[in-house]
Amino acid sequence: MRRNALLERMDAIGRSVATHEGTLLLLALGSIGLETDRLDDYSDLDFFLIVEDGQKARFIDELDWLEVEPIAYRFQNTKDGHKIMYEDGIYGEFAVFELHEMASIAYTPGRIIWQRDEALEAFATPNIITQAADASYCYEEALTNLYVGLLRERRGERLAGFELIQVAAVTNVLKAHGEMSDPFNPTRRVEVRHPDVIAFLEQGVLGYGRSVEAAAAILAYIEARHSVNPMLKKEIERLLRA
């Protein structure tokens, strides 16, 4: 089963990390972290490696500590880490941080795979706690997404309009619902955790070329839950009819 393969790979990485000087903590996140009940055939590895100050570059530039199986693909997507794929198809994303960086990083609590000292357990829980966004703020953002998106659409910038209306506005409406399953991406697992929004998604995410129709549905959804400024509503409706 892939679930077992992922858990075993994470443990193997932990054993490897333990043999390298300068390593302090390996922290598994997401479904490979504290939510292993979610692991399935579509899961991957997501983890932090915490190292001593001055050691970050070594563990980003050299991935020998990850080569518990042959790595077929690697891509440094940020200054902090890589995306990788092993030859057996197991995919992972990781970041490396020095101890002093951890106080300023927002992340969800994780599962310790390996630690050099028990005092490091505190780093399994972030100092920065993500908070659910204010619903009124999110709805106002969504309304301005609709307005500017419709301007783009009517100008003929259909892709730009699609992004603002069917992605940005929809995402802000999801944020307005409060705490989501993933504080960094409200679209994750929304169908399972919040099935009540599926009908909204079916009307608000219609695809390229249908942004005006989607905008009308999103506006109606927001109006039923939030007071819409009359001037802004008038201008959005004008663009809907244009």
C-alpha cells in the first residue's frame, strides 16, 4: 500500500538525517505528519529539516541525506528547499530552516520523525498561529475581485478575468466561511470538510469563457450573507449587463 510506503520512506529519511552532523529535527507535516489518517494513494511527503545555525546551505545544496532511495527528479523551488521525486514515484516537498528562523515561520503543527534532543520538541508547534480571516474582509475582497475581474473580461482579457472571478473571488468566499481544513489553502479538501459549499462552487467555477455568468452567481451568494455597498453593486451589475 502506498500509505505504508510513504510512512516507511519518511522513517528512512529520519534514520538518514540522524547520521549527519548539524541536523537537529525532522518534522513531518500535513497527511504525513499529525494527520496520517488522511494518507491515501494520492498523498506525498511534506516536511521540514531543522539544522544548526550556519548549516542550511549544506543541506539544500547537497541532498545526500535524502538519498535513501534513488532520486529521479529534483527542483529547488524556493531559497529554503526542493521538490523531489524518487524513482519509485514517491514525491515530496521540503524546506530546510536554521534554528533561529523557526520563530518567524508560520506552519501547521507537525509530527517529529527524529530529533537530536528532547528540548527541540517545542518546534513541532509553530509560534505563529494562523487565524481564520474576518468574514466581512473576505467578502469585500471578493466583491472587488468581481468588479476588477469583470473590467478585465469586458476589455477582452478573459484569462485575467477568469483568475480574478473564478479563482480569487471564490477563494475569498471560501475564506469567509471561517476555519478551513488547510489554513494556507482554503480549497484543500473543501468538498469533504464543507460539502455545503459544493453548490456554490458548481455555479461560481464554470470555466474559461463563462466568467460573467460565474460572477453573477458569486454576487448573489455574497449578497445573501453580507451587506453589499450599493455603488459597488451597481457597477458590478452594469458590467454583468455590458
